[in-house]
Amino acid sequence: MAKTAAADHGWGPVPANTKEMGMKNKPVILVVDDQPQNIELIEAHLVPQGYEIIMAASGEEALEKLSGNQIDLILLDVMMPGMDGFEVTRRVRQNDKTRLLPIILVTALRETEDRVKGIEAGCDDFVSKPFDKMELLARVRSLLKVKAYNDLMGNYREELESEVAGRTEELKQALKKIKDASLETIYRLSIAAEYKDQETGAHIKRISLYSTAIARSLKLSESEIETILYAAPMHDVGKIGISDRILTKPSKLNQEEWGIMKQHTVIGANILKGSDAEFIKMGETIALHHHEKWDGSGYPNSLRGTEIPISSRIVAVADVFDALTSKRPYKEPLSVEISLAIIREGSGGYFDPDVADAFFAVQDEILAIKKHFGDDTIPASG
């Protein structure tokens, strides 16, 4: 079988490796010219080489055809009535879906400034009128290879992004499992530390969730909020070092016993100190300072106002509310109404007023947590 002139020059009909490069078997070329005979001539040269031709007689029609077809290359006449080739090129480049589409300007213009104008508009190459068949085929094939490479890289990027997204989601789920396991471990160890005080898992979770709700109401950062979620359950870990006789005493502690009880803050801080983990460092701070009071009357260091770390000020409100509404060896639970009133009265004295306001701003959430994780019977009033 005789070879075509294009094949003799190494340009082939349709490149044999287009499939491997990501191109369709039959590249589609949009030919735009207001002169039908020019389109017919180009079609006569390209169709026998295995290219599919879509025709447009104006710039406006070209943009319409472009939006409704999958085009691989544009052969675009420059001098057309209405929208000329320069404007069509600019509009193609402004569209994210077509901005990389190869454009060859077919023009009789030979002035340098016209060529520069075409390059500035965004064209990739030129073919001069009257055009040479071999030159036309060479430029078409060259730019179709570029298009195939761009398609290949685009597909690779999409696959890579999809794979990265999938792996990222897997890592997020794995991290969530680790965090959930860590939080569960903290809850269980905190329960063990307070076991002699007859505290429950529900109490530990309530303190953690109350504190988190208050922190969010204060508009702390997500990182700080999460750290408080993990750190707050460890607020009373120091009670592991307090005698059963004191922790479970069914009546009010005497002065000596109260002095010993207050040491649970220091014991807790000593247990947690020295860690590099942020939530354990915050746990140390909370354990030491959650009984400090805004007016300076708290313990162990009689800190006042903002000398008290914000995490400890938050847990102080959460802890007192839970203590008021929970049964203890030495008392029955108070009603929610009375407990809320005590928190409100303590604002500016025992409690940071901003933290108290944040607590009341999420009161409904606090009560929902109390209901969901309740382990005590709370009277409705009185």
C-alpha cells in the first residue's frame, strides 16, 4: 500500500501512540472560518489523516460548538466579521475548561505586530495563508501531542488527588480511633483515681463535656477546646493520694481533714507533671488550680483573677455545678434551679464572670449533657 506524503515525512495519519498518551483514537478539530472554501480545503487535508472535523463559520458559533463538543484542537481564522480570531482566543483562554486547548491561528497577516497580538491573546502557533499541507499537518500533530500530554497529566493529577483524598480520609479515621481510644483511657484511669471517692464514669464525662461546651462558648480555638476535652477529666486525679477515711466521710470534714483534702490538687499536679503532651500539661494545670477562686480565696496558691489559667477557671465552674447537682457521701443533690442560682451568685466572686456568662450562654447544652450522662436522681426543685 502506498504511503501518504505525511507518512513519508514522519507525521503519519493519526499518531500511533495517541491511546497511550491519553488521546481519543480520532482527535476532534474545530475549524473556524467565515469562508466555506477554506474549511473545505482544511477538511480535505485532515480527514484522510484520521481527524474528525467540526466546522464553525463565525467566532460566536465557534464558542457555541466548543461548549457542546469535546474538542482537541482549534484551527482558527483571524479575520472574520463580528468576533475575530483574537477575541475568540482570549475567550477560550478565560474559560477554565478550555484554557489549555491548543489554538492555531490561520491568517494571511504577516506583520510582526499581528503575530505578537495573537501570542498575547493566547494562541499556540500560526499557519499562514495560503497554507502548505505538510506544514499544516506538522503543526496539528505537534500540538495534538501537547494536548495528549496535558490530558495525561490532568488525568494523573485527578487520580493522585483522589488517592490522596482517600488516604487522607483513612488517616483521619485512624486518628479518630486513636483519639477515641485515648479519651476512653483517660476516662477510665480518671475513674480509677477517683474510685475511692465513689465517683462514676458519668461524672468524669460530664466534667469533660461541660468544660468543652464552656470553652466553645468562650470562642477558644478548636485546638484549645479539644485539649480541654482530654484534660478536664483529670482534674481530681490527685484524690488517689487521699485517705479513704477522708474521701468517704459522711459528715463535714474538720480543719485538719480539710487541710489534707486540699492536697489533692498538688498531688494531682505532681502525678501529671513532666509530660510533653499538651493535654497532660493542661491536665496538670487544671489539677493544681481548679479550686482557685476569682476573688483569691481559693487554694492551693490563692491565685486571683486572670492569674488563674483559663482552663482551670472553666473547669472550676463545671466542677462546682456537677458537685451541686450530684449526690455525695455527705449530702443529697441540689435541684438544677438552686444549683444554677449558686453559680450565678458566685460570678465575680468564686468564678470568673466571663466564664460564668459563657456557662449560662450554653445552659441548655449543659442540662442536656447532665440528662444524658446522669447517674444521680436530681430533684426538680427545693
